[in-house]
Amino acid sequence: MSERPHNLLLAFYGDDFTGSTDALEFLSRAGAKTALFIEPPTPEQLARYDGLRAIGVAGMTRSLAPAQMEATLRPAFRQLRQLGAPHVHYKVCSTFDSSPTIGSIGRAIDVGADVFQAPFVPLLVAAPPLGRYCAFGNLFARMGIGSTGTIHRLDRHPSMRKHPVTPADESDLRLHLGRQTDKCIGLFDLLHIALPEPEARSALDQLMQQGAEVVLFDAMYASQLAGIGRLIDRYASPQAPLFSVGSSGIEMALGAHWQQAEQLQPQTAWADPGRAEPLLVASGSCSPVTSGQIAWALSQGFREVVLDTAALAARPDDAALLDGYASTITEQVNDGRHVILHTNGGENASATNEIFAQQGLDASALRERTAQLYGTALGTILRNVVARTGVQRLVVAGGDTSSFAARALGIEAVEMIAPLSPGAPLCRAYAPNSPVDGREVNFKGGQVGREDYFGTVLEGKQPALHPTHS
């Protein structure tokens, strides 16, 4: 890329990997060439990527305690500020997964506000193309992204209200966030959104005059996003970047605004990646959506390998254990079989939890430990299989585990090469000194995709018919 940092329009830091690929997709679709890095990139790394208009960092802060988050985010935000992008975005899950003790979005806001000293922090969680809607401060979410599931208020969402670590018991995001920060939170509601632009600007200015340090924006329709992008863009410059927080709705809003301002031309045509077989899938997700996708794939002839999480918990450094899985999968792949390696073996759960309890892990430490342990194991096994086979396309499912899996795979960065399902594009991996370098990778969150999702990735497009492989 050009060495002039002001060519960047936006830099973002994602609180997990799969959420970061979501932001990557919408920036790429908007026409901003984007690279998603595992760590904040150095100037030398950036120089290897031509024509970038945006960059992202796929972090892991959604699974961290507030003090750990601050220790991670403060230097990362400072590094991103030095890039000269007028916008720096802390990207969070569109279901606002967080609590005062885990993945605190409030702590991220406190740190970002201190580093950037912007006049206010825009907060946009709504992302209508993903089935996420905000009305008078309350968040509503479709059951599954890229599906036709029912829309629920967040605190009545069948999956999110039962989340094992950050259950959604409050749909009003002002109240939810108010448990995590002392900053004053204002609401730019649907009635403000409907105002003509001059009146909308005045309404936003008035909120800040009234003391709002964070401004939550409602949105119900994709057509409303460009106006939000235009409102917040006037506060941003390379010399004084605007720090924002939210879902990929931020990228959608700014991208739509930049298109209208003719700063970007949307990319609507993508090369057809075609079918890639055999397909290799690793899943650390325990969401009902992913469980249904695994069941569908098995009904279509995919082979299943279940990771013995109890054995892994008891022997986390047992390289032979992981190598055994890699050998088993290699045999299946060399026979032309699609394989799903996953951690959803229900019979292992109680034994695994007992081992972790004996290790003295509380709920916070347990989430961080399992994400690291399972994600690293899944990534290590996949890397070994890729080294031994001709697999060209990989899928990693699970928000918390994906960040660790990507690191174990040796990935430095990814770029989008084709859309597949909203929020989960097909990407090209840049992985120096790793067999994964140049392979196609797809990272998906637990709530993403239709029942036949793995068939979609296999075909490289939404399949007309369910693929069968026996």
C-alpha cells in the first residue's frame, strides 16, 4: 500500500475474530479494500498490502476481565491512532455480549474515550442487514444471522438470554451499558433519525450539550444507516480520530455515507470461488444454531470427529493427543471425505467441568481457559491436517475459540475474496511460514448462517441443492 497513512478511512479493533470478519465483509462490500490482522500491524506489515483503505485487528477482549481488557486495549488503541485513519472503531458483537466482569464494553469505552479525547463516543449496535434492530434504546435480534428466524427482544431471545457467561437480562442498551461505565449515555432515537439532516445535527449537538458522553443510535432499516454515518463523520479527522463503538453497523453506516459522497465505489461483483472439496470444519461453538448446522452436515454425509474435551483438560500439553486427531482426520480427508471436528460431545461436558472445577477456575477464568484451550487445539489440529493434505478451504466456527484457532494456524491477516453468508465472508489467509498460507478460510460466529451453512461454504455460494457426499 501507499506509505501515506492518511489513505486509511477507518481502523477497527474487534472483540473477537468472527465479529471482526463481519466488519471486514461490510467494509469490503462498500469498496474499501481491507485487511484484517491478528495483532496491530507494524508499518513493515502494512507495506506488504497494496491499496488498503481500512484495516482491522481481530482481538480476544470479549472473553477478558476488565483489567485485562484495559491492559490490551490501551496500547492497541494508541497504535491504531498513529495510523492516521479519521475513524477508529471498537467492534463488538451485534447482540452486545458483555457484562461488568467479562468483555466489558463499558471499560472499552472508558479506555477509548481517554486515548482519543473525542467530543463523544457514537454507539451503533443495530445492523438491519444482520437482523439486529434498535428501537428507543432496546435491542432486538433475529434468531440466527443470514436466516429467516424469528426476531426477539434481546432479553427474550432463546439463545442470548441463556448465554452461559453473559446472559442477556436487559434489552435497553443504556441500562445494560450503565452497569459497565459511569459515562452519561444519550439516545438518538428513531424520531431523531427521521429528522431532516440540519435538524438531526442540531439534535445531536443538543444531546452533547446536555452532557451525553456516549450517544446510542437507533436504527430499524438499512436505509437509515447512511444518515447516521454522515452525522458522525463530521466529527472525524486524521488529526483527531473519532472513536466509536458498536457492531458492524458502524462499517455499514460509514460505508453507505462514503458511497453517497463518492469516496468509495461499492464492490458488487466477486469472483466465483467455486466448490472446494474436501471441506474441513472445526467448531468450538456450542450455540443451538451451530449445533443444527453440524446435524445437517452429518445428515449429508460429512464425517464427525468429536474432540475429547475432558482428555484435553486433563492433558493440555499432550501433543500426541492432538496428533492422533490430525492423523484420523488426514485419513478421512485423503479418502475425499468432508470432516467436522467439534467440541459438542455432550457426554464429555460433566467430566470436563469436573476437571476444571478441580483446577479452581471460576466462571470468568473458565471461559477464558476453554476458549484458549479448545481454540488452540482446533487450530493446531487443522494446521497439521493442512500440512499433510491438499485441503484448500477451511471453516472455523465459534467466536471465542476462533481467535486462538487463527493464531495456532499461523495467520497474520486475511482479506475477503467472496461473500457467502452475511457476516461470514470467504477469505484468503496470509500466514507466513505456515502451511495455511494462501488457503481459503471462513470464520463464523455461533449465531451465523442457515441450517445448510456448511453446504454453502462447500459450494462457495448459496447452493441450489443440498450437497451430498458419502
